[in-house]
Amino acid sequence: MPPSKKDQDEEIIRSAVAANKTISIKSYVLGRYGEELLEKVSRAILQKFGKEDLLEILYPSAKELAINATKASLKRLVFNELELDPENDEQYERGMAVFKEKLNEKSMKESKPKLIEQGLPTIITFYYNKDVVNIKVKNMFRMLPIEEKRVREKFKFAESFSNLLEFYIAHGDESEGMGLGITMVGILLDESGFDRHQFTLHCKGEYNETAAKLEIPISENYIPKRKRFEIELEKSGLSVPEFRKVFR
């Protein structure tokens, strides 16, 4: 009897992690099987380095960011179908009203063929070594100015909560449709003792993409990228814009 797709995928994950290979998952609507794959990849990587205790932050964060990116793609689909200009305030609000109506499991599944047709995937990538696990979740389009503003507000909003229980008590009934994945990841980091700045969101015009990046140190010797930037900036004597051009 030939191996099932599930068995084949598990073997691919095992082999990739054993060889320290970057792992990417392409999704249009993240279903239960997709969530299982994210959990298995997260677990396999952490098992390799003896850090399974970090599964409770790595997997939920990857899942929340994937769901958040899927919603962003669905929003693009709605605006494209209705031929609305998202930079027009009135049309943006009309589009958002329709978008929120579609934020249920049935409507999202029904939207999958159109997301495929319009080339609106979500790409979740894990790249890692003995010191750090990085997750990158990207959409194949840039955020709009109004979306960038709202994202900044969500980052700020996350700072008003010290733990997830406090967040759920205040907003648990509203979380569906509010796009609070960003807020929740920030709280998860803080609750786990990590710097919230290890979660970033970037738009890259040259690649026409928006990417959420999460940096989870697994070695005590690892210096997060933001901290390395600050150290090297001080040594360089350059201005922040000048140094940003050369820092990698």
C-alpha cells in the first residue's frame, strides 16, 4: 500500500529538518491540515535543538500570522471583485463591510479558487539554525498606507496588555474579524520573556510583498537582529539612514 499524503509530508518535514533546509508552506486558505503542518514543522525544528518548550510560542505565532495574511489576501480579493479604490475613504469602508461579512469558515473556503486564480497565496517560511528560529509570513502585495497606519496602531495596542488572559477578557468576543493576530503575537512574545521588537512587519516595493517576520532565539548566546543593529550602529558613527543601507 503506497504511503498517504500525510505520511509523505511528514517524511519531507523530517528529511528537511535533518538537513537544516529552509521549509516553506504555500497556502491560500489555512485549513485544519495546514495548521497540522505548521505544528509539525514547528515541533520538528524545536525537537532537533532540544527546545520543545518553545512550541507554545512558535506554533501559535506561525498560525496567527498565517491567518492574518490569509485575511489580508481575502480583503484584496473583495476590493478587486467590487472594483473599489481602497485609497478612497468611503470606498474603503464599503469594502471593509463586505470583507467582514466573509470572515467565516464557509465563505473563506468558497473564496479559495478565486484566491488561486488571482495569485494571492500566503507563504510561510521557517529558516533556522542552532541559535535561532525565524518565521517569515508573506503576501504577494504591498500594504496600503491606511493598512500600515492600522498595523502601527495594533503594535501599540498590544503594548496595553501584559498577558493573553487579560487580552481575551477584554476582547475575546471581538477577535474574529478584527485582525488581532498581530496584537496576539506581540503579547505572546512579551509573555514568554522575548522582546516584542523581534516581531516586525515590512513592505518591499522591489519584490511587491508584505512580510511579517518573527525571530525566536533558542540559544542564550544569540543576539537578536535589532540588538546587533544598535551595537553596530554605535560602532559605525553613521546616521541611522546611512547605516541602514549597509546593515544586514
